Amino acid sequence: MLRRVVLLCLLAFHFFPLFSQNTPLYFPPLVGNAWQTTPPASLGFCPERIDSLYNYLQNTHTKSFILLKDGKIVLERYFDAFTQDSIWYWASAGKSLTAFLVGQAQDEGLLSINDTTAHYLGAGWTSCTPEQESAITIRHQITMTSGLDDSPVTSDPDPDNCTDPACLQYLAPAGTRWAYHNAVYHLVHEVIEAASGQTINQFTKTRLLDKTGMRGFWLDHIMYGRARDMARYGLLMLGNGVWNGDTLLHNQTYLYDMWHPSQTLNRSYG
């Protein structure tokens, strides 16, 4: 299910330039369950084939499925014990949400992605030398190019998620190596907290959730919420970071960079 949700999000981001220029978007109310719909037949769908799609989703253990057109719901179905209000975890799809929050913090002047991470986490947040550590920036954290070892020799049973300095060991100069490293990403939340003086849940609620009608919460650096919350976030992205006239992220260059390769080491990662 998560792979399908992530795929839908990625498709929405990928095709964003095709749909964003001339098509007005509908935004559901911030409060309540009201959400306008569009009949599938009006879009040229074959109504008699929709059940076969739902059967496929059911057979592949999907929990929820939503398809939007210009912000309106075309298809919405929940499977097994799942309902509209069921909570599920975003897994790595939450990384795009974190990137958006970093952009908002930068908009407010709370941080710059070119700041050294040690400015917010303090010296010694890694096992690197001071020179090696000071070269790691927030940009390196959110692009997975910190240069820290993603498979360090450590006694921790889960080194990929371990944020203790003993687990954050130097392997290559920052910006010269790409590696999917959860621990370094997790610390982005601590950077936001240090920069804003709020917990990551407080910051997310005031800057994003309350502004879009989303609900959800971070637990151990993983976002939890409903399928409609993910749909609202996707709609915000389709709106260029603007929700029904309310601009939540002003830096359009940063937003563009979120949707495109962030470095040349692994161009499939934004």
C-alpha cells in the first residue's frame, strides 16, 4: 500500500507542470468531511471497469485508495477494516513533508539549508573531526549526501536509525557520496526544533496541518495520518505550496528543487 501511495504522490509531483498552469483547483474545507466529487464517467472512465480496479487493490492488500482530479475526489475506497478515519504511517513519504517544513522554516528566516548542522545540534553531534563535521549542512541532510557511514561498525542493533554520535561516523566528505541514511534525516527534525523553539509536532501543526485541514502526528520521526491527509498534502503540492489562496511556502525555487534531482550522485532522489 505504501509503495502505491508513494507512487501516486510521485506521479502527482512529476506531472505537476502539466496540470498547474491553467486548471483551477478545488480545495476542501479545513474542517469537516465535506469534499466535492467528480463522476468518473465525466472524465471518460469506464464505470464497468472500476470494480476490477478495486478488486486488484483488494487482492494486493491495499488499505485505502483516493484519486483526485483538480482537487475533487473521483475515486475513494477503503478495504478490509480500514475506514476514512483509519490512521496509517507515511513511511518514507514523510521525507517530502519534512522537506516542505524545512522550506517553511527557511521562509521565516529561522534557518538556511546552507547552514552547518552543528549550528543547531551543537558540536560533537557526530564522531567526525570538527572540520569534517562543520562541512555537513542541512542541505546535505535532506539530500542524503552527508558523507556519514550508513552502515557503521557499532554495537547498536539498528545503525541506520541510530542518532548517537558513535553511530554517525565519517566515510566521505560531505557532498561527495549519496546514501539513504535515516538517522541523518531524523536529525532534521531536531534542527527544526532547535531553530524554531517548538517540537516538530507543534511546528507541523501550526505551519501545515492547521493551514490545510490535515491531521496527523510525528512519532519516532514517522508521520501518521489518514489517506485524506496525504491527499490534502498532494493537493498542496499541486497548488505550488498555496492552499486556497494562502501561500504556505513562498520560495518557488526551493519548491522546484523538491520535485527535481537534488544532486548529481543519485538523480532519482529529490
